[in-house]
Amino acid sequence: MDSANQDINLNSPNKGLRAGVPVEGAAGNTASTLPPGLTEEEAEELRTELIKVEEEINTLRQVLSAKEKHAWDLKKKLGLSPLHEFKQNITKGWQDVQTSNAYLSASATLEDISRSEAYRKTQETLSQAGQKTSAALSTVGTAISKKLGDMRNSPTFKSFEDKVGNLKYKMAGGQGNGEEAHSATVPNPVQDNAPL
């Protein structure tokens, strides 16, 4: 490209294009944008027809919009809400699915499977496994409960319980909820103040 013939104005819509070369869609250049074999008269007829078709499309859109609004108003008067329509569509869709060949075929196949010997054996095995697992978990739960009960009655736990009680007594300033804490390791304050 010759830089002398190039439009270098960066704000120009023709930037980088050669000067004097017609640009598509530019005003006054309609003759140069015609497809080959199309005369100016034919192009003008096509443009006129295009304008009419676009006007018809806009008119149809307006009519459709008015009809949709009218249908909405009628549904509103009948008490048909979008949720009601949605429910009807779901119901109809489900009915369509239930009557479809694929659904009927799958149902028949599943029914055949449920009648098979392998299915019955698997079902029995899983049932027995569930019962055994339930029994095992029950036994484990009982054992844990027994161990916790034994642990609570152990001397170590009792000692720990006494220490927590003493700590509570000391934190409450010598009173625990209005009552004195009685413990073997905490001296009775009344006895400490007794006369000699």
C-alpha cells in the first residue's frame, strides 16, 4: 500500500483505507456495491420490497404482542397462573413419557429383571447382610455403653470428678449455685474458723 494514498487520521472511519476507493455502505456509493448482474433499477425494487417486508415483520410483531397480552388477560380472568400452566405441562409431559415406547420397554425389562432368580438371590443376600450389620451395630453400641458406665464408676473418673468439683467451688468463690460444694479434698470453711 502506498502511504501517500492512505487515510492516516486515526479518528476517521476510513483509517487505513486507500483514498478514493469506495467503501461498502458509504453514502453515494450504491452503484459500486451492487452484486454483479444486478441493475440499479432491480436493486431499487429489491430495496423497496425489503422495506415493505421489514414493515410487515414489525406489524406482525406488534399483532403477536397484542395477542399474547390478550391471552394473558384471559388466563388471568380464568385464574390460570404460570404455576398452574407449569403443573399442567409437567403432568402432560409425564403422561407422554409413560405412554412412550421407550418407557414401556424399560418397564417391561425391569419387571423381567425383578422376576429373575438372580435378582431374588441378590435381594435375599442384601437383606441378610443388612440384618447382620444391624445386629453387629447394636452389639457394638451396647458394649460402648457398658464400657462408659464402667469408666464412670472407676476410681480415676471419681478422682477427676472431685477435682472438677473443687475447681468449680474455687471459681464460684466458695459457693456453687448458692450451695457449698462438699468434697473430700476441700476443707469445710466452718471448721477452719472454729475456736481452738
